[in-house]
Amino acid sequence: MKKLMSLLGTLALAFAFILPVSADGHENAMVRVLHASPDAPAVDVYVDGEVAVEGAEFKDLTDYLTLPAGDYNVEIKPAGDAETVVVAADLSIEAGKFYTAAAIGQLENIEIAAMEDDANFEDGKSKVRVAHFAPDAPAVDVAPKGGDPLFSNLEFKAVSDYGTLDAGTYDLEVRPAGATDVVKALDGVALEGGKNYTAFAIGLLEGEPAFEVLLAADGGEMAMAPETGQGGLAQTASMNWLLAAAVVGAAAAGFYVFRRQKQDA
């Protein structure tokens, strides 16, 4: 992603998005954004008329951004074009909760899908869900290699409930619902105990960008994919390390300016 947030351009916006969580954790919500529209160009995301994410390309998943709980208008615009609104939605977020807002569907039918992420963890266990955001894919099952489905008959736009698995490394398969054919093999998926994950099925079965699955950690800490043998998932992990560095650097810069202003006052 070219630039996670335009923090230094507007200091007020910086503090809106990097607002410290209160001691009891109940003033703010955490929101991340996924660009899952396969034929859409790079986009900017606006929240209540202000740029929150710039230059997000297909497959980009931001880290969680801190927002005060409340109601927001979210707009997606072509990168660098402040006038053209591709799609907009009104979202309500509750204090103490985590959310993912995803741009899904092909460009002519693009929409914003919002979901609540589970931030309640179990020691030694991993909770996993599947979000079917591949617009030309049929309903799918997700199963261990050669085994019975863990998630069944998920159609486009569907987000499953979380299922609980023992921590470990799994070889998984994405199949057409009710069939044994394999659409996508996911070998060596490492799930850590005490973490929750969403597997985002994105891309196109016919055409480019190709169908793939991105695995992201949900809630509680920086969203980062676990280690895996799949190239797409490894790229997500690298991207999120860079995004984490961008958020930390931007927050530090905003705090430095704030302290200087106080000292000069």
C-alpha cells in the first residue's frame, strides 16, 4: 500500500484514527479495510469525508485503525480522485469491538461488506472462519485434505461462523459445495493457539487476478497472517509488517508534534 493514512497532512485526523484506547477498552472500536474487488483499481477510502486509507490495491488489508464508537459514512473512490464515489455505505461500530470492512464484487457491482471480528481467544485453540468474496466462484466447502468439510455451502458474500480447531499445521482444501474436486489447495497452514483467523477467498476462478485465499489474524493485535507455504499468504504477512511499521511511525510523528505544540504554548 502506498500510504496507510494521511496523518501528517491533517493532525486532527491523525488523532481521530490513532486515539488511544481507554483504560477499560470501551470507548473505541477497531476497524480494518480489505480491498477484495478483483477488477477495481487502487482506491482511497474516506471516512466522514476524510481520507483514511490511500492507494489500497487488490489484496491489500490494513491493520486495525482505532475509531471512536459511533456511526460513520464510508466512501470508496479511485486513488487520487476525490470527486468520484465508487461505492458508499453507512456503518455503525460499537465500543470495544473489532470489524473488517471489505470492498467486494466486481467493479460494476462493487459493494462494502462489513463484519464483526472475534477478539475472544482460547488458550491452545484457534478459531477460524471463511469469507467467500470471490464473485465468480460457486458455493464452496472448506475441508481438511481428503476429509469432511469444516465449512459447507458458502456462497458469494457469505461469512461463516467461527469454528474451533486445535493449534497446529493443516493441509486444507477449497472445494465446490458437495463435491470432492479441489478448487484450491492450502498446504501448511499454521494456526497458533490463542489466535483467531479469517480466511478470505478472493480473486476470480476464470480470469485474472486468480482465485486465492488470504488468511488474516482477527482482533486484539496487528492483523498478520501466520506462516504458510502458500505464496499469497506469505505476501500478506510481509505486507502487514510494513503496515504495522507505518501505523507506529505515523502515531509517533503525531505524538511528537503534539508534545512540541504543548512545549511551545
